[in-house]
Amino acid sequence: MSFLDKAKDFADKHDEQIDQGLEKAGDQVDQRTGNKYSAQVDRGVDEAQKRTGAGDTQQQ
């Protein structure tokens, strides 16, 4: 099993935790930029969450 296959398998098994981590990272970016790019950060987080595991588990 290649590294990429292992990473995909991990993401599938831990989708909720990955989505939470992405949310926290987005919150940190918002905090450090004074929410100047909040819409773009939120869009980026949403797209990243869609591409991990079974999909976006965070409902806003």
C-alpha cells in the first residue's frame, strides 16, 4: 500500500476529526487576518472538507 493510499484510508476513517481540524485552521487564519478574508477562508475550508473522507461532516 502506497503512502497516498494510506493517507486516503486514514482520511476515510477519521473524517470528522479532519473536518474539525480544518475548521480550527480556518478560524486561526480568520483571527490572524482580522476576518479580512473570512469568505474566502470559509469557502476554502468547505472545499477541503468535501475532499476528505466521506465528505463534509460539519453543518453550519
